[in-house]
Amino acid sequence: MALSAHLAELLAIAPPTLSVEAVPEENWVELSQAALPPVFVGRFIVHGRHDRHSVARGPNAIEIDAGEAFGTAHHATTQGCLLAIDRLSRRHAFHRVLDLGCGSGVLAVAAQRAWPKASVTALDNDPTAVAVALANARRNGALRIRVRLTGTIPGSEMAPATCYDLVVANILAGPLIALAPVIAAAAGPRGALVLSGLLARETPEVKAAYLARGFAVAAETNMAGWATIIFARRGLRTRPRTVRHGRPSRERRQDRSRARAGARR
């Protein structure tokens, strides 16, 4: 009654009638994700299970139920990483890939699709994310992906002797800088890095952390104020290239046309 009277006085209206109703127990995160449309990024089409029958099936289609984990592919950082994986796969063959801070596992699945013979490891320090990533790997038939729970510090369980020729980390700028020694050590002598989760204005600090460890900027993509950076030691393109997200490329438009044509069949 006191709240009703306060609202009436504040809004200069008659006292409203308030009622309290029980809300059913629901997974509101999952329900909200069920309304998300498919995402077309490079060669990849990422969709939820609610779009399973409307998206053309094939090696470029990835079905993700993120649940409470990050990674539906609707965020610019995930899209930037998917574009980077797509670009690298057209020029290089990687044999050992690490997805550090894997979330839903969408990037690990994309890496497995891009390099079917590669050994892909997905790490996260969130047990929920690990369970979700494992389920998504199985859902997409990516059974070669090893999903592991790390310690308190992401990446702390990477043995010094373990080297990957590609490390993907879509986390935040702070952890990327703090983990620079670990990530750099995990990359082999010809290793490449795909780093995202950072705002465009945070790129100078992140770049400095990895340039100091022998990496060069191979490419950079800015989407909606978020940056994705490809670093390379050697053997990859080292001339910096910046791409700003705008009109879809001809190749991406063709991928979308093929997917829509498949959905109509």
C-alpha cells in the first residue's frame, strides 16, 4: 500500500492496484537465445537448434546452444575470431590448436571444421562453460576436440612443453595482457595468435604485450568498436592489415545465398 501511494503521488495519478504473481522457474537465458537468428560469418553459419531445419546442413554450419556460456556468435568479438579462423584456414594448415577461454566452444568447433585433421584443445575455468562446450562439440560431431577445465587462472594448466601452432583467446584485454607470458609460451616457434575480447581503444596495450614477446601484427579487424588481432611469429603474413566491418564481401554474400537456397529446398 505504501508503494502504491508513493507511485500515485509521484506520477499524480490515482493509486494503482498492485498484485504479486509467482513466476515459473525457467531458464530465461536459454529462452532468450531461442529467438536469435543464424549468424553468417565468413564461411561459417552459426545457429541454434531452433534453426536446425531452416539452415542448410554442411561443414560450414555450426549448431550452438550456448546456455549460460558465452559464445552464440552474435557478439562482434566472436565474429571477429570466426573471420580470423576463416582467413587463416585459406592460407595455412595448423595441426595443434588451442581455444583458451572457450565458453560455448563455438571457436573450437570452427577450428575443427577449418582444419579437420588438427588436434584442438578447448580450455575454460568455468565448469558450466566446459560442460556446454563438450555438449556442443558432440552435437557438431567434433569428437577430436579435447575440452578441459583449467585452474583458477585460465591457461595455468598448459604445460610449458605443450606448443600450439594456433592459439585463439577471446577473453578481455586485462587477462590477455596478464596471460601474455603463458600464451606466448604456448605458441610454437611458428605459432599464430588470434586475440579478441578487447575494445578498439585497448589495442595499443595488448599489442605492446605481445610485440615485446616476439610477435608481429599480421591483421586486425574492428567491428562495432571491438577489435580482433592476428599475431604471428614468422611464416605468416606480418604486414599489418586493418579491416573495418562494413559491406559483406562477395565471398560472404555467396555463402549466404547458398545457405538460403539450401533452406528453401
